[in-house]
Amino acid sequence: MTGRTVRAEQVSATRELILTAAERLFAERGVNAVSNRQVSEAAGQGNNTAVGYHFGTKADLVRAIVRKHTVRIEEIRARLLAGIGDSPGVRDWADCLVRPMPEHLGRLGGPTWFARFCAQVTTDPALHQIMMEESLASPSLRQCIDGLNRCLPDLPPEVRAERGEMARHLIVHMPAERERALAEGRPTSRSNWDDAATGLADAIIGLWLAPVTPGR
């Protein structure tokens, strides 16, 4: 093994330590409440400039954490989409929209922090745009939204947009609440992440199919 290879592996290991520490601290305390110094210390780095050296700004670090997970989430969603083809059923498209995150969290085992991390970032005015940009860059997510819209041709555009925003909040915050309950040892309404995804999909289907009050 060459010196260059050893160095590359050391850099990769250090980056992974920083990503894991930052994800946990951001999830538990909020992004703005955590300094780069605290992240470096939690990652076991004696150099307090390690975060800046490896990732640049805090926004760059947040984006790196998102991308670390979205690669696997994208793979899960692509698999689900391949299984439904051009389905006309709202249930199929809702499952493709909802299930990737819970399935990913279930595969990680416990404890996890990513759901709470996402909830923190999406409610931060300065960082919210990162989550939006990364989501819009997902081909499979766009395919899910297009498929769902095809199943709801009679839903007025303004109502579709409104319910899409409601669904987004549920998809982000319900896994975060379950993850928080698991971390705190509190009981959850569902026994595992798969069942939690089923309940969430049921709720979102009800949201999309709910009647529209005349005048909207």
C-alpha cells in the first residue's frame, strides 16, 4: 500500500467521523446551536479546524450529510418505482414517495439521527434551500410526483400544491418524531419502520383523496 493510498484512506475515515458526529449533534441540538469546534471534538479530531478543512462552510457540511444518505434512499425509491411500472393506483405512488426514508432508517439499525437531522434542516431558514435543491435533483422523486399527479387529474392545481406541501411536512416530521421517541426510549404507535411507513402512506393517501370544499 502506497503512502498516497494510506493518506486517502485516512482522509476518508476522518471525513466519515466528522459526518457522523455532525449529523448526531445537529439532530439532537439543532444546526445553529452546534459549532464546528464541537463537531471536531465529537469526531475525535484534535485540530478544531478539521471541519472547515474537510468540508468548508457549515452549509457544505449539511449538504454532504444529506448526500451521504440520499444515495441509498434514491436506490430504494428506484427499486420501488421499477416494481410498480405505470400504475394507475394512488397507493403505489404514495408508497414510492413515503417508504424510502423509513426503509433506509430501518436498514441502518439503531440509533439513527438522519430523520431528526432532516427535520432540523428543513425548518432552518438559511438551510432549507439545501434540502429543496437536493430533493429536486432526485429523478426518482420527480417521477413519483409526476405519477401521483397523473392519478389525481381532477384535483385543482392550487389544492394539489397545498396538499403536496402538507404531505412533505408529514414525510419529513413523522419519521423524525418516531426516531426521537426511539432515542428517548418512549413507546411508538408502530412496532417497526415498515409498519410506520404503512401508517404514514395511509395518512397521505387520505390527504390526497380528501374532498375539496366547493369554491377552492
